[in-house]
Amino acid sequence: EAGVVQSPRYKIIEKKQPVAFWCNPISGHNTLYWYLQNLGQGPELLIRYENEEAVDDSQLPKDRFSAERLKGVDSTLKIQPAELGDSAVYLCASSPGLAGGYTQYFGPGTRLTVL
Amino acid sequence: KQEVTQIPAALSVPEGENLVLNCSFTDSAIYNLQWFRQDPGKGLTSLLLIQSSQREQTSGRLNASLDKSSGRSTLYIAASQPGDSATYLCAVITGNTPLVFGKGTRLSVIA
């Protein structure tokens, strides 16, 4: 069974440029998460989807961040414009929900560097 | 608000030693607790998941225990190896909610 797929793995951009990250969850997982991980810290939630609905986006900086999950499968996280402080690792995770004990499976992450 | 604390922040041990990593959480109403491993520049690999009704889980040289009432979990690593060097993260969940992570323990096993 394929795991959570993320692309790109690495991205270097200049500040004020836009950037987008893509996530393909494990097949059949209805719940999808985007987490932000700063250096030396644990991941923190940005947004959670149940199918195509964003059910928790309270931590998403909506002035510059946006996300979508079309058809309840793949998801895209966008930053426009990027700032220096956005340099971090962006992790995507998916979960089968109650049937799987709410276990979350993580992708390899996208490491963003904003210059 | 749930808070997760991991002690120590960093640990260096010689190869072959047994070691314990600690995790504590403020709200005992958790659904499960997971221990993850993270190698530099990599994503998270789930090591062990303990349901709230369980006391411990074992996988190979790893053993995780959970004392829900006191808000504590430990990860025991037996006969440590240089390949165990990584950051170990503890995270808790309350039902269908985001994981709340600690900051991790950075482990170095010296050959």
C-alpha cells in the first residue's frame, strides 16, 4: 500500500513569491491534515479536512495561506506571498478515522526555504 | 488546551545502553498516544501507538507505556544502536482531532 505522497520535497523561493505544495493521501483515508514544523519544534496543525470540507482551519494564516481538497482526495496548500518566517517543513498526514483508531500517517514533508 | 512536554530535550548515550524517553500531557482525556521517529530532513515514522485503554505496546527493542491518569508515557529503547539516533516525538489525540506534539527528544547513540 502506498503511503502519503508529497511534492515537492524541497523548495527554495525568494520572499514575496508564491509557492504551492501537493499531497496525495493514502487511498480511502477521508481525513487529511496539513501540519507546519519549525526547526526544533513538534508539528502544529494548519488545517484539517474531512473529505472535501475544511473542518478546522483556525491556525491557518488566511491572509496569505490557502488550501483546497478537490473531490476529497488530493490537497494543495498555497502561500502567497511567502515571507521569510514561512521557512519550515510542511507535513501532510491522512487518517482512516475511527476504523483505524484515528492513527495518522505522515508523508515525507516539503522543506521550504524563503530567501 | 492540551500541552505535551518531552524530557530530556537531548540525550547522548554510548552504544548498547538501555534508555528511557519521557512524555507528559496535561489533559488525560486522550484517545491514544503515538511515538514517532524523525530523522534529519525526513518526515515522521510512527513507532508505536497506545490506545487509551492499553498500558503498553512493544515492537522489537522498543516498549512504550502509558499511565493515562497521571498523564505520562515512556519510551524504552533496549540495547541502543547508532542507527537509533534520531528525534523522537510524542503526540496525543482526543478522538478525531489533530495530534498535539511535544518538541521531541534528540537522541544520539555513540558507537
